[in-house]
Amino acid sequence: MPSVRIWFRKQLRVDHLNFRQFQMLKLGTVGLAAVKNRLAAGLGPTDAPAKPLTKRYAIYKSKRLRRRAVRDLSLTGSMLGNLSVRTVSERAAKAALTSRKERIKGLANMRREPWLVFSPRNRAAILEAARRLLREITPRLVVERFLGGRQS
């Protein structure tokens, strides 16, 4: 099944998607929002609090943020803003970090603790969204009945 890139020159384009791909984009967006909300709350992959910063890095970060008069965006969580759904097929929606700098940071953080994964609550949110989506499209589905050798 071919994938469709939904970003063209930094613009989101959904007019090229067929109906199933658009549904998958909706589910991918719900899943990504659930993961972002969990990460913003400081929860790990099991919905428990994430590992704290190492003592040395926490000291470095607080000193660096106090010392700067100009707003420093290198330690402010810009990775979450960089994370988005990038490709969609009829069977999968894939999210990724887009800039090289953020991908390097993300891989380093993944070695420390998996963060870009679905937690049990994230899975439940996606299943609920899938149920709502199925209820929404049920009237448009074609039903074929088999009645004793003949179709109706």
C-alpha cells in the first residue's frame, strides 16, 4: 500500500487523500495529540512519572536559563512542536521529528527512556477515536447480505 506525504513545502495538504487515508490521518492526529499531552504532563511510557533529569543536567539547565537575558529556546521543549504526522497510508499514519537537530535530541532521549511510544492511556484514546470514526462512517458502508443462495 503506497504512502502519501501530507506535507508539501511546509504546507499541510489533505486534498490529495482518499477517504480511508483521511480517516487514518484523523486517527494519527488523535494518537499524536495523546502522546504530546502525556509528554507535556511529564509522564513516561507506562503513564507513571517520567525519569527525572540527572542532577548534573538539572543544575546546568537552571544556570543556563537564569543567565540568559534573551529568551533561549534551546532548552524549552521545542521537540514537541516539531513532532507531527508526516505520511499517511490506508493502514498507517507515521509521525516524525522533522528537523535534524530535533531528531538527534529525540534519539538521545530514546536511549535514556522511551518517550515516543503509546502508553496504555494513549492506546485507549486511539481506540475510542476509532470507535467514534466507525460510528460516523457506518451509514456509508455497503452491506452485502447472503440469503440462502441468493444475494439481496
